[in-house]
Amino acid sequence: MKKLILFMPFIGGGGVEKNLFLISEYLSNKIKDIRVCTVSINMNKKFNKKIKFIQPKNDIYNNLNIKLKYLISLYLLFRFLILNRDCVVVSFQANIYCVIICKIFNIRILVRSNSSPSGWYHSSIKKYIYKKVISLSDVIIVNSVAFKKQMENLFGVKVTCILNPLNLKEITNKSKSKQSHNIFKNNKFIKLINIGRLTKQKDQITLLKAINLIKNKYKLNLLILGRGKEKNKILEYINLNKLNNIVKVHDFIENPYPLLKDSDIFILSSKYEGLPNVLLESAALKKIIISSDCPTGPKEILLNGKAGLLFKVGDYRDLSNKIDYCLKNLKKMKKKSNLLYKNLKRYDYEVNMKKYYSLIERYL
């Protein structure tokens, strides 16, 4: 049997990483020789002990910017493949570069695409290069039906859809942990939460603008949980609009589920996604959900609005109206969240993990 390499240049704390951990854990009990190629040495403990690593000897590269981390990881993969041709690679990031390296050595590669092309395909040159290179991969995997259709229509490639595996039991158990972060102090306030990287893609500014419109109408607390380049811009908006007593921005934490469980409403404000894990996790804890109708995933998860509210991407007035409706109709919204919970079977952990294994096994 060939070696399986999971290529993930840099491991942070997002949804892609969660899927990497879940998939690698499952496969480590099925496949004898699995290796993870990454510069993130500090994340080794999160993987099963059976898994080996292709990485630097120390963590001196940890503070470099992401592009340099990608280059170093690609070099490590290139160097490994020179001496090891009996491999199959599954790429989670930097897919185009990874495909090129694998094709140099005639190595089978499966690409897992994570975000809708809507966020990056606007350049005609980039679109052309992407189409040419991605078609060289042996398998392209995406995580939502709408994502699959979009990829096939835009790039004319064959795509396999495997939904994100959702481990309901693990999320429920972790949500029961005693939290050391007592952020929601006033139980009389409605507790809103947003979890995600602080980036333009996640568009927390639209959420803040919506809150600013209704800040005097309701007693609200909003927690924004995450880290990223847009943090200073977010804090500046909070200060300028005197939202400090309403909105708290907290750094990423390993187990956000107790805070999510303690909240009343989860709000996703993204401009684009693939299939947002955080919506599934919120659904697993029976949270009321308001989400942008971004490509791709939210509409699919929320059953076209039957199981949660959808607002127009970037439209803070629409979001404000949706929050207003939600707060006036909490019983109706609870029915929607219960409907969503009942429809989570399609994301079943075991079912979707078996799909990953059976697909990868063909090439080993």
C-alpha cells in the first residue's frame, strides 16, 4: 500500500483545520502509513500518534507570513517526493502549487477545495490558470452541492461532493465543559455570537453595522470570537460607534462550544464560504441561526430559509431587519432550529468519513 500524504502548509484554527483533524483521525485507523506535510509543528499533538510528519525540525518558521509558510511546505513536499514515489497526496491548501509538484513526479493527487470560487475567480488570468492546473488533479473534492455545481459550471471539471462530517457526540460533550471565559455576564440580555477569522471574507463589519442600527431597541450582547488581519478595523468601528458595552471581541479559543451553547443566536456574516462548519456546529447545539445567503453552503444547510434566516450578503440593513424579526418571533425561530437539528443526518460523521476512505483507497 502507498503512503498517504495530507498536505496542509499551515494549520490555524478554522473550519479547514477541523476537517483535517477529523479526516486524519479516521483514516489513521484505516491506513497504515499516513503523513502530514506542514510547517505547524506546534499542532503535532492534535493528531493521532500513528501519524508521521513531513516538516521542519523546529518551529523557527512559525512566525513567518502565510505565503512563506506555503513555500516552505511545498519545498518539504518536493524534497520528500524526490525519494518517495510510492505516495498519494490529498491537498487541503495551496492546491494549485501542490498539483504542479505532484504532476512533476507523476504522483496521484486528490484536491479538497474549501471556499467557493466566488471569492477569488474574478481575475480572468487567475481563472484560466486555475482551470488548466486543477484539471490535472485525479479527484476534486468539495463539501456542498452548490459548490460542486459552481465548480463544474465555471471550470468544466468533474467534481466529487462529500459533505463535512459532523461529530454530534463530540460537540455536545465539549459544550458541557466549564468555560473559563465568562463573557456573557448579564443573563437578561439577548446573547448573539459570531465565530470565525477576522477577515474581509467573514465580513464582521456588516454585522457590527447591523447591531449599531438596533443597539437602542434591544438589550443585546454580541461576542465576536476569532483572530485575523481585520481585528484593528473591527475594534476601531466598535470604539467610534460606542459599542464597547454591547460588543466583545475575544481571541480564538480551543473549545468555543460552551460559549456557543450559552448564546441565543448565531450569526454568520461571510461574503463566501464552502460549507461553513460553524453553522453545522451551531445547528448541533440547536441554536437559532441567521446567515448571509453567500455562496456556498448556508442556503443548503438552512434548507433554503426553512431552518434559519438568510440575509443578502453585505446588506447590514437586511441583517438588522432579520435580527429584529428573530427577536420578535423567538418561538417560530426555535421551531426552525429544531427542524435544522432533525435534518443533520446528511452530515453524519460515519457516513461521510466512509466516503472519504473509499475514495482515497482506490488510489493507494
